[in-house]
Amino acid sequence: MSKKKRLIPHTYVIVFYIIIFSAILTWLVPGGEFERETKTFGDGNTKEVIVNDSFHYIDNAPQTWEIFSALFDGFVDKANIIVFILLIGGAFWIMNDSKSIDVGIYSFLKFTKKFEHYRLIRYLGINNIIITLIMIMFSVFGAVFGMSEETIAFVIIFVPLSISMGYDSIVGVSMCFVAAGLGFAGALLNPFTIGIAQGLSDIPLFSGIEFRFFCWIIINLFGISYILRYAKKIHKNPKLSPVYQEDDVWRKKGNSHIENIKYYTPVTAWIVYGILIIVMGIYSFYFSQTTLKIGNSSICIPIIPILTILFIISGFFALRKSVHFFILNLLIFTIFYLIVGVMGYEWYVMKIATLFFVLGIASGISMNNSPNTITQLFLEGVKDIMSAAMVVGLAGGIIIILQNGKIIDTLLFYMANSMQNFGKIASVSMMYFIQTMINIIIPSGSAKAALTMPIMSQFSDLIGVSRQATVMAFQFGDGFTNMITPTSGVLIGVLGVAKIPYEKWVKWATPFIAILIILGVILLIPTVTMKLNGF
């Protein structure tokens, strides 16, 4: 057994092997590039896109010693994700020290037990209902506003919850990250993928939503059912989990006697409460109305004043109960503000990380911890999460090698030409396959849309395939492999936070992703064989 364990490469080793393989490709594949132009979209955002029929060969740049400098460049390129992970890790460590999440999980599970008296709920299984509802929520987030990086923060919540429910960290990751990935692939109104892809293809934004909604339902039915089936197996025998040993870290954290926690409320918690009310009040005055964008639609409501009022009421009753529930209340409202920030103010990782950083400091002060104690806890959290942040930088080196070797455009050109003389079903399937392969190299949906859609949309006209079908091929190809590709900083960050080795995740996820890819092929067939609205 020990020999077999030694044969499994470390995640860092796997990533470095891929960097070496990418460097070898720069010697074998000719250099090439497309000309690019800047295009402005309806929302005012600009994007560099490929000029049609502009591909030309150039001198390639074979990579040698650059495999080592690529690591440095990868860290620079992925700096925002790395800092995001470190700040999240440090902030949650401060909050975890208060045992508030443990109290919340214990109270939540105790509350759900009450519903087992109902025959229907007992038949369906309360845990199944919980997992399903959480996954649907995150799938909607992925489909509507492209939730991706944000799931890293939720892993620290759902992995302990999953362990407490008798499952493993894979189920915990599936509740948020996999669910958001399923929604991302369904992409009902995702402006970062569907919005850009349709804009570059010169078709109405978010058109064809009826069939995409059908696809979203089918994808989620399969995905959630797959996770529930796996969860049932693990619940019966936890040792069947491929990460049973790794989860021992989470189980030990959950072994503290929650029932014996002393419930109290320090004066400092009331001070934090007062300061936050003042800050929220000021923001409510300056941002009395917020325009929340949902796909191509928007709604203007006084969401920040509403959240302020709700916080005043809920915070007061939470403090009356215990500081632990007040910190949980802070966490809940942090999530609310995250959603408002993303949908209303286009927040990205910097502002989201800052939001959670404030949550950590507020939690520490509420527990009456000294500045030195808060700092020490933050550093312990950073140290605990450091390996996850490191591997994100390492994975970024893969992209750097391919870019510096000047072969990404050449690979794209070869793939596009490979679709000549195919039938409609074969052509759209080949487009899907190409987008899937490209996604392994370039996991960014918006970047891949800008890179591929100007070519694919024009090519679809030549072979008589709807541009909407081409967008669907991009959508599926962009979504599923995000959950397995080592070049995805989000995936590597999620696994690092959950303490799941990449090789074990790949072994578990491969059949799941393979079935999803096949499902994508089946769902593409109606786009070229049936008359669908928007196609």
C-alpha cells in the first residue's frame, strides 16, 4: 500500500509535468497568430477579438529554461486569485476560531431533524433535500452571473457541513463548486460567456434562452442525481470515500463539543454592531438605489437600505442570543453583499476578498480578541491555505509557456480547419470538442469567447449551421471541463481549500465529466436538426 502511495505524483509534480509537455509542444508546433481588433459591446465593455481570415505563421519561440521562469510569471499572472485565496483563508481562520460555524452547523442540523416527522420529507431524505436546494441555488448563481471564483469562499462553509452530515469533502465541494459549474455550463444569462459569445456572433443577446433553460434543467437533473447517488454511498460507508484519510483533518475540527460551548456576548460585539450600522447607513444614503443586472435585464431597487434594516433587526436578536450567532449573521450578510456587489456593481476578486477580510476582522473584534491575537490567527489561516495559493501560481505557468511559445493561435487554427467536409451534426460536435480541448488550455470563458467565436461563427455560416448552435457548442465546451482542468486557478484553489489532492479529484471526477460531455453532444443534436426559437 505504501509503495502505491509513493507512485502517485504530488499535485505540484503533475502541474510541472504539464508545463514541461507544453514547452515540448513549442518545439513541435509552428508559431502563428491572428490579427486582433478591439470591439465594444452594448454594456460599454471592450474586448480584443480575432480578425477573420487573418491567421499567418510567424517564428515560434521554443521554450527551454523558461519552464522555470514560467512559474514566476504564473504567480504574477494569477496574483489576484492567489491573494484572494490567502485573504479568504486568513479571514475564515479568525472566524473559525470563534467556533461560530460549528455552532451554526450544529444548530442547522438540529433544526432539520424536526422535519423528519413529515412522511414525505422522511421518504425523500432531509439530507437529500438540503443538498439539492443548495446545489440548485449555486447552479442559478453560475447560470445567471457566472459565479466561479466566489465558490472558493464557500468551500470553507460547505465542507465542514458535509462532514457533519456524514459525507465527505467531495460532497461539500459539489454543493457549491460543482453546482456552480453545472450552472455555468447551462449559462442561461451569464454575461461573461453567453453575452460575449453572442455579441461576437452578431446575434441578439441572450436569445435562444428557451432551449438553454431546457438544457440547464437536464444538466442539473443529471448532475445533482449523480452527487446524491455518490453521497448516499458515502453515508452508508464513509471509508469508501477516496478522500477519507484527508478528511480526517475536518473530522478532528468537528470533534469539539459544541454543546459545551459557552454562549455569551462581549461588549466589543455590540460596538462592532454599532459601527457597522453607521457604515451601512452611510452607504444606504449614497447608494439608495441599486440596479441589479440579470442577463440582459435589470431591476432598480433600494437593496442596500433593505439589507441595512434587516441587519439592524437580525443583528440585535443575534447579539441577544450569543456572539456566535452574531458572527453567523455577519457571514450571512457578507454573502448577501457579495451577491449585490457582483450583480449590481460588477465586483471581482479584489472587492470580494476585501469584503471577507472585513468579516474576519469584525469577527475577531466581536470575540474580544486583541489585535495581536487577530493578527496571529490571520497568519495561521494564511499558512494553512498557502499550499492552495501556491499551486494556483504553478498552474498559471502552463498558460504562460503556451503564450510565450506563440502556439495558441496555431493550435486554434489547426482545430478550426479540421472541421472541413463534415455533416452538420458532426461539425457542431467537432466545434464542441474543439472548445472543450481549448478550455483545458484557456479556462477563462470570456477570453476563449474572444479568441474562438469570431472564427467559429463565420465558419458555421459556411457549413450551414446556426450561429446559435455554435454558441451552444462554445457554452458546453466552456463549462464542463472547468471542473477538472489543472489550468483552472479556481478549481485548484477550491481543492486546496478543501484539502483534496488533485489526482484524487481527477480520479473521482473523470467519469462524471465524461458523462456530462456526452450529454452535451446529445443536447447539441436538436440545435441542427430541429427548429428552435432563436436558432
